[in-house]
Amino acid sequence: MNTRLLAILITITLAAAGQADVIRLHSAAEVAPGATVVTLADVAALDGDYAAGLGEVVVASLAENQSETRIDAAGIRTALTRREVHWGKLILRGATRITVARRAANQPPLEDAAAPKANTLPALDRDSDGLVLPPAMKLREYLTKWLRHQLGDADEDVLIQLDDAQQDWLGLSLARYRFEIEPIGRDMIGRVSINVRRYQGGRFVDTNRIRAEVKVRRKVVIAARSIGRGQTITASDIEEKVQWFDSMIKQPASSAAAIIGQQVATSVRTGSVLYTDDIRAPVLVQRGQLVTVRCISGSLVLKTVARANEDGVLNQLISLRNERTRSDYTARVSGSQEAIAVTDAGTSLAGISEGDSR
């Protein structure tokens, strides 16, 4: 490849990267008192028209009695992938773990409550993540602070051991240099590699790779006794504990109350951590079963029976068949062998209930 062609390719690549919209995840966020879902706009700053158009993507939900939840960046990436976003147009940055709280009815918004009073803080430099950078700070402190910010956990819940072989670099002062930090890979837990670029007087000086060992402390749910595959979880089956992790390939369940009544997808041994992948909602309707269906149209409610074309869990829309008319329709699972079908007021219920109303 000749030099001219290489230069053109580099230019095109840089131009494409510069056009990508940025989704910058906050480490903490809040939603309105009555909110039951968390959207991308609730937990991230959206820079660019394409990113802003994704603000309504739902990334998590809150139960009625739930005041707080935590979301991983991996979960947000999954939600966006399901939306079939164009990843060539997006860059996902910021925290890897987000704490989302539901604001109390009499509580002011987070940004108002947390805003500092005028003239109470000294004028300090900040980096692109908003971290305060006192001039006396060393690179060691900056990297530690940056990693904790990315994780979104309290300081006491994070252990960071930086590479002792890099003492010369870690001792460099922000009073003399500016640094650009770029993680290698997405995972911020375990063995983390970071590219650090050094600048002085507005000019690039050099770059170095610094490694860190990162552990996080999380509240998790563990099995108090062995739980068989498909078994419904009861309060006596599980307990909450706090454990340190140096790997977070899967998301651990963090609330015992939230998984009681759910089923385990695979057998779990005594003392094992339960992960969200191990848990599923119980099947309330099985394919082939007769299901009691309440058909609602305006003020009219009819009860009929239909046969399920597929399995269904609570609140899932499933396909049902009217055995007399052989017509299929959808209804939402509401209980064990029960479902609700809602039609617009005035719409005929013949296809649903004809010949079967009771």
C-alpha cells in the first residue's frame, strides 16, 4: 500500500470516528417518584442527534415497592443492540455501573439537591468525566479516582492495586503534565489495562500502558441450600451476603426479595452465588393448556376458554386459539392458566368468545 493511499484511509477513519455520537453513562441517576421504567436519557448524557433519538430506550424497570436499582453498561449495550442501533455511529463511554434511585415525592431533583453553592468551591481543573483534578494530584491518585468513577461504586467497595513496576509514571504530577486515559477493553473489574498519554505545554510527550488489579464488593444472593432446576425459590432457600469479586462476567442477583417466587433455570449448589441468568419467571401457562380468558371491551367483560399456543409467564403476551372458531388471538398472562384480552371499545368480540362465553 503506497503512502498516499494509507494517508487517505487514515483520514477517512478519523473522520468517521469524529462523526460518531457519544453516549456517556452517569455513575448515579434518579427517576421521578412514580416511574416504573428507566430510560437511556435517565442514565446518560446523549451527544448528537442519533444518540438523542435513543433517549426513550428502556434499559431497566422498577417494581412498585423498589426504591433503587443498579444497571451495568453491558445491560445497556444489550438493550441498544436489541433496538438494532448502528454501532458504527455510536460510542458508549462513562461509568460501567449505574445506581438509579426513585426520587421521593417531596425530594428535589438530584441536580438541584447536589448543586454546590456559589463560591464555596475553589476553581479546579476537571477532566472530560467531570472529575476534580487538584494540581498537586499525582497520576496514581488520578487513575484510582478515574477507575472508581467508571465503576460507580462507593470508595470503600473498590480495591485498586496499580502496577508497582510503573512507579516513575505513577508519581508524575498534574501540576506539570496533562494525561489522557483510555481503557483497553470494556471490563473494569479484574485485570485492567489502561493506555495513558502524557502531554506538556499542549504537546504530546509519550504514552505508556499501566495495569491495575481491581476488586469490587457487592451485595449478592447466595443459595442457603441446594436448589434444583425448575424449583421455585422460597425465602428459606436463599440469603444475602457481601462478597468481593475480581471478575464480573455475569450479573449477580442483589436482592433476595426480588427473586423469591422465581424459578432457577439450572441447579444451584449450597453457597453458590445466584446470577440473573440463573433465574427466570415461573411459567403460568403451558402450551396446550386450556386457559380462562377475560375479554374486556369498553365496559363489557366476557369470560371464555381458549387453548394456549405457547408457554407464558406473568404479563407476557401469548397466542391463544378459540377452539370453536379456530381463530387465534393474543392475550396477556395474568395468573395460573389465566389471561386477559383487551380490545378497543366497540370492537366485536366474536373472534375471541363466540361459542365459548360463560
